Amino acid sequence: MNAIILRVIERAPQWLRHDLETKDACARARAEETLAAMISDALAGGYGVTKDIQG
């Protein structure tokens, strides 16, 4: 599970990384929700992450 989450974070787009660091609460909340959705999808077997990890 840890490898899947790390892979999602590695593949996160630059706008998401930027918005996670911003002081703008709305932008940061949007980025957090987006990242959470990406992680949930990956853990459910989507996002192409599990295939990358499993080979």
C-alpha cells in the first residue's frame, strides 16, 4: 500500500504540488481533495499505478 501511495505522489502534477504549499485555503483544500481522490482511486486499482508497481 505504501508503494502505491508513494507512486501517486511521484506522479502528482505540478499544479497540485504548488497548491498544496499555498497559503490560499481554497486552493490548498482543492489540492488535498484531489490528492485524496487520486490515492483512493489508486488503492482501488485504478490510476494505472498498481500496474506500474506490479509489473
